[in-house]
Amino acid sequence: MREITTDDVPEALGPYSQGIVSGDTVHVSGKSGVDPETGEASESVAAQTTQTLENVATVLEAAGTSPDAIVSATVYLTDMDDYDAVNEAYRAFLSEPYPARTCVEVSRLPAPLDVEITVTAERGDD
């Protein structure tokens, strides 16, 4: 098991790793739509989703893989009415075949944001 860290995404808000490589699998902790350069997030759920996926991609790249290798994702929304906007941003960022995915509505996220995404991806040998 190997920890993945990068300064190119916002720091973790708690005692967890940005990502973990275990064998040929990368597990990326929940990422949000905070822009790592500004520390701010858009009010738009679509923009938050795009930034969230960019943050996920950055951790995957630090682990030696890419969004094309994502096999599963879990999307947490604070309002399921945002489902279509999230899907639109998700579809624009990822390509077919899309990863297996679960989407759930939650009452709150650790930061005052509307979406969080965690993924599992494959990677090749070091």
C-alpha cells in the first residue's frame, strides 16, 4: 500500500489520504469542487462537478493513471435536484464506457459544497 499526495489539489480536511495505491488499484478519497489555486468553489453545481473531477484527475495522475482508468465512482449530492447538472458535467469530463457509479443525496458534506466524488481506478505496473 502506498499513499498518494499532491500539492495540486486542496489539502485533506481530516485524517485521511488523498489517495491510496493498493496493488493495481487506486482509491481516491472524496474530492470536492474547491479550486486549488484560489481555495474557492463556484456556486454552480456543474462548475463544482467539473472542478471536482479535475481534482480527482490530478490525484489519479499523481498515482500514475488517468480518468480513463476509473472503474467506479460514488457521487454525493446535497440536493438530488442537481442530478441533471452533475450528469452533464460528468458526461463532458469522462468518456464511454462510463465507470460504474452510485449517486446518493446526503444532508451535508464536510465543506459547504454541493457535490463530492470518490473513485476507484486501475493502474499499470510501476
